[in-house]
Amino acid sequence: MPFFRSCDCLLCGSAFVPDIGWNTLFLGEAEEEVCRECRKKLVKPEGPLCPLCSRPLNKAGEKYRRGNRCRDCHFWEKSAKFRGVLEKNISLYEYNGFLQEVLYRFKYRGDYKIARVFSRDLKNAVKRLPFDAAVPIPLSEERLYERGFNQAEALIAEAGLEPLHALTRVHSEKQAKKSKTDRILLAGVFQLHPASGDVKGKTLLLVDDVYTTGSTVRHAARVLKEAGAQKILSLTVARS
């Protein structure tokens, strides 16, 4: 029977029979491509969460909390330069060891098809967010040449959206190799794309793979706000 055919998990390669739901049968939704065991390892953030960045506060410890916010967001909102530049970040999953390896394969081993792992949750997330256009966090030309694709653009495609290339990026050291202080001091790394069109008055959704300190999305958001954007939201796969 075609309803019971098996397929190979995109993450572990094991054969499994995907569940067939009404959305798959009648609404044309793609079949699940990740086995149940791997799907269970993609852990969604659970409350209470920081209202600005989706960090699970019950796992942060008291020294990483400031009232109902995490310490990082408290720091950003105290800064006159960055206060209010980011309305909210939504992250699909917590950044555990399993997801770290998945994203490493996606970004650094060129395993583009892994973007499909996140497709369903990306589509569900964008349905709940009010925005005019999705803006990928850009790579520098050097980094794009190394990887062959921009992971943020791949995520936008899996969400069923067209990207608005509103930003360019100056080449710098990889974020994963930087200290927390270096990540925060990203001044000048993003610039408005000359062919981005008018962003004035728009609500824009920044898309990236990982939210760590919030520096990347806030520096990008600040450039867009200075260009006249009304609100900036961000959507990331993982909250580190």
C-alpha cells in the first residue's frame, strides 16, 4: 500500500514509516522526513521563556535572569543604541548537542537538504507572525563562496517565502570562533543592500540559524530601523 511505504530519515538514515495525517492526504502537506527518535531530540523551548528572545528561564539559573527577562536581553534593553531595535525573537528549538551536530552538517558540510527537517515548524511559525517580508541574515562573499549557499535563505525557502535581500555583510571571523564580547561588538558588519528597495514603515522578519547573544540580529535590526523599518522580528532555528 502506498500509504505505508517507508523512507529514510534525513538525519540518521534509518528506514521508517511516516505517519500519514489529514494535512498530508488532503492539503498536500509534505510527508515527514525525520524518524520519531530524531524528531524527539529536537526539543522545543518550554516556559517560562524570556519574552524578547525565547530563552527558557527555568534552565538559565538566577544569575542569568533579570526579572522576567534573561540577562542578555536586560543588557541590550539598557543600551540607548539598541533599546527596542528587536521586537521579539522566536526560536524553534533549544540548542542541544543533537541539534548542534545537525546544524554543523547543514552549515559546514553543505548538507542543504537538512533545511527540510525544519520546514513544517518554520511554516507554522511564520503563520503566527505579522510581517511584510523575510530578510535573511547575509553571509559575506567570502563565506558564501566557502559554503556554497546561505543557510538563512534556505530556511526562508523552506518556510515557503521569498527572501528580501535588504542587507549585505562585511567579511569577518566566524561567529562560532568569537568570544561573547567579540560577538557583541559587531559594529559596521551589516550595511543596507543598495538594491533592497524601500523598507520604510515595514515590519521585517530576520531569519538565521542560531540565536546566541542576540548580537547578530540586533546589529542587523538596527541597520534596518535606521533605514526606516517600523518593526523587526527574528526567527531562528535554535536558541543557544
